[in-house]
Amino acid sequence: MKKQIISGLCALALLACMTQVTAAKEVPMKGGGSGMITSLTPGPNGVEITASGGGEATQLGKFTREENILLNPTTGALTGTIVFTAADGSELYCDFVGAFTGANTAAGTYTFTGGTGRFEDASGVAYFSIVQSDPANFTFQFAGTIDLN
């Protein structure tokens, strides 16, 4: 009897561990929208840019976004952060790296780093592309996966 109880407890512990491992939920993340540069500030490390915009994406619904970008004008490299605010008010945090690939196009990688609400423990990667329609306005698209732990 003692052996059966120990065996049963081990089975329950194993099931609990498997449930935790399978609780991670990696799902497609795809979207797009438009934005506008709201400020440009040249500095010793490059040009600091802020931008805001909005769009629609899986997992976010209709969203707004606020960006802080650092542009290396010599190389065209971009780094920065984005806060996506989903339709329900949850925020998704994102770091990104990329570079200009043409006079008015850029591409790179988003890395999702958590957030608030349903994105608290989110992680994942998406690839983005940007087309600048004039000096202040741009459109963007992105696609990848997000893990909603």
C-alpha cells in the first residue's frame, strides 16, 4: 500500500511538471500599421527619435504604439524600444534592432520582453519592415511568434 501511495504521488508530481511545461502558449504574431515621427534630437550617440502610431495585429487587436529609437546616421543602424498598447489596455514591451535597407526602407527584429496584463510574461521574436512615405510618416509590418506564458 505504501508503495502504491508513493507511486501515485510521483505520478501526480510528474503530471504537474508536464502541465507547467505545456502551459507555455506560442502563437503567431502578425500585424501592421502606420506611424509618425514626433521628435528628432541629434546627440553624441546618434539621433534620438520618438514616434507614435497604431495598427492591428493578432494577439493585440487594434493597438497604439510608442517608440524610442536611436539611429546611427553613419551606418543606418536602428535600436530601440516599443510599447504596444492592446485593445484591452494590456501593454506589450519590445526591444528592436534593425537597419535601413534603402533610402526609405528598414528591416529588423522585434524581441518581446514582457508587459502588463495578459502580456506580463510574454516573450518571442518577430521580423519587421518599414517603409517611410515622407520624412515624418511611415508604415510597418511584422510577423513572428509570441509566447504567452
